[in-house]
Amino acid sequence: MSFVVPFDGSDLSEAALRRAGEYAETFDEDVVAVCVVSERRRYAREKGWIDDEEFDLESVTEGLETRVREVVPDADFDYELIREYPPVERIAEHVQTLVERHDPSVVFLGSDNVGGIVTPVSSVGAHVTADEAYDVYIVCHPDAPTPDYLE
């Protein structure tokens, strides 16, 4: 079992990773950050993984892994490469597959659309939280302080 974090380099995914690392230290669990990487330059630019340079898979994945290890030095990093420029629903399916690959006890999910009345059709969180095989810890504030019981 492990703590798994869908990671795309956003502030909220980084906050979720940080929180997973804090809990992992307390509960002696492994942390795995998972990422879906499209080999399309436009997607990589939108995610902030590259500027205007050509897409280079090795540079992108190494950059993401470096960012993960800056937050949680012992974390593992796993990614899946997809060829297309995917709609969010397809990314969500890939993320869910990656999450399940690591048999998580808890998934730490950074999401800024938690608490809405309607689940957005394009929400990765809606797919990941639908699985009853693991609990989900939702991080919705990137600057939330560490709870006292984790310090």
C-alpha cells in the first residue's frame, strides 16, 4: 500500500504531494507521484512544463521528477506517455489507471473545484474519487498549514 498523488506540477498538486509526504512520514508509508504526459507540445506548454522549446520527453519527465523530489525526496515517480492531445476525461482515465497500479491506501488529490454543487464532466477528481478501493484526501488550499498532529 502507498500514498499516491496525481501530479501535474500545479500548485495544488504540489500541495497534495507535500501533504502526502507529511502523512507518509507519520504513518511510515511510501509516496508515489503519478503523471500523465502527452507528447504534444501544446499540452506541455499549457501545463507549464516547457516554454516555446520543442517537446523533449526526457527533459519533461526529468523536470517533473525533480519537482516531485524537491517536495518529497523519497517519493517515487511514475508516468504514462500518451500520444494525443487528450480531453480531460481521457486524462482522468489514465490517471485513475496509474493510481490503481500502485495499490494506494490513500490518494492525495489537489483540486480547486471541490464543494461545487455539480461535478464537472471534465474533472479528474470525479474519476479518481469514484473508486471505493482507497480513501481520498482532497487538498484545496495550496498554502494550508500543516496540522499540529503531523508536526
